[in-house]
Amino acid sequence: MEGSEAEPSSEAEAVNPDAAGSEAARSPSAVSVPQPIEDGRRHAQARQRPVILLQDVTKVYGVGEIEVHALRGVSIAIERGDYVAIMGSSGSGKTTLMNIIGCLDMPTAGRYLLDGVDVRRFEDDQLSLIRNRKIGFVFQAFNLIPRTSALQNVELPLTYARVPAAERRRRALEVLESVGLADRATHQPSELSGGQQQRAAIARAIIGNPSLVLADEPTGNLDTVAGGQVMDVFDRVNAEGRTIVLITHEQHVAEHAKRVVRVADGLVVADERHAPAAGAPPLLAGAEPMVEAAS
């Protein structure tokens, strides 16, 4: 993690460097930085560092003659606010890469920093906490809890975070409205279309304001119309400043992203930038108004 300035040992030192002694007072490095300035500096540093930084990451499964090299030295930096599609055929290594980015698996070698934190420092229970607070997951199969309302499904990450019930409900209703599901809040997954279920899953992923939204083939189980509506939601979520990484093999899905990374045989073989990380998603301006897909 990044270093920080030394904290003053007393309130007097924060106001008057002479309180720490005449020798320290003559040293510029000993002068305390006012807290608002220091907080602003740390915030600026956090904004500048990548959300995701992989450095020469490898992943090997098995031993001896049955070793499988799923990743062979992958290095990627993903900026805050970026919208990245990772593409590759079956066996390319994209799923392994997603699992490592999502802290569901660890590299065999190399380094992975999530929001400036080296994930190898943490035990399993700590990684679970990081996944809940820093990563919002969206899966191909939606993974909503059956016989539970959309509202309760969306509230779930805040329940784990012990957010009070009234606050959970308020925030869940807000994000459901943002994905076009305000009128479906009390409906169970079986009462929602596939596209509606995936939009509820996106709402659940973003409710905790994570550093990263990680989506695995998010349109894989949807028809063209519903898939387009889901991608429209991702575009809008990214336009709000959220970082998105999605795994896909569909070119029309990847076209929504600002950057497309192609993986083959465990290596990054292409890395194409289509829009600035801090800019709008490339297809957002032409997005059609959100309409309900047929159930």
C-alpha cells in the first residue's frame, strides 16, 4: 500500500512545528501537512492509481506432466472509470483471468493489486470481505435467490455489511429505479423476464458502490433485445463513473466497451482502445430508450 505522511504527535505540533523542537522546526520534512490538504492528496492519489494492476501474472493448474498453463505472464492496468471487455475463445484463459481479478483464485506467480492493495496479503475470510466491499459481481445465470423479491435480492450486500434496514431499503429502491425496475421491486425472480433478472443482478452489484463491477458473459442467457437492454444499463452505470470489466465472446457486446483486451493461449494478444477511460461509453449516445422485453 502507498505510504503516508507522518501524523503529528500532538495538536500543538499540527498548528506550530516549533512544538516538536527547534531542530525539527528547521527541517521542511518535519512540518505537518494540514489535514484537509493531506486528505485531498490521498484522495487524488487514489484517483490516479489503477483499480486493477496485474504484473506478469501466471496461473498453473496441476503438477508434473499434467500441468496446464492457464495464464502465461499477463500484465494489465485498468484505470478508474474504464469500461473493458476481455474476449477470448474457450480455453483462452479469460475465465481464469476473471477469477483472479474477482479474488476467486490466486496467481501462481506475479502480482495483483486491487485498488492499490496486494490481494496476496489476505486470508480467505478477508478476501471474502474484499469481494463484498470492492467488487460487484454479475453472472451469466443471474444468481438471484429464488422466492425472494427483487428488492431483497438487491439489499443482500448491504445486509452482509450490516447496514440498517431502512437505509438498505432506501438505497435498494434507488438502484432498482436506476435500472428501470422500480415497478418490479416486489416481484420474485420467477416473475421477472431474463433481462429483468439481469438488471436486478446489476442493481445488486452496484448498490455497495464497489471499486469494480465484474460481469461474466452477462448477456449469454438473453435474447438480442433483452441483451441490448442489459448493455444499455452497463453503459449508463459506467457513465456514472463506475469501473466495469466484462468477460464476453460476443463482438456486439464488446463494442459497448471503451477498451477491448483479447486473450489467447494464456496471453494478451491484443489491447485496443476505442474511447478514453474518462470519457463516455462509445455507444451511449446512440442508445435506445429502455423498454421492457417480452417475458
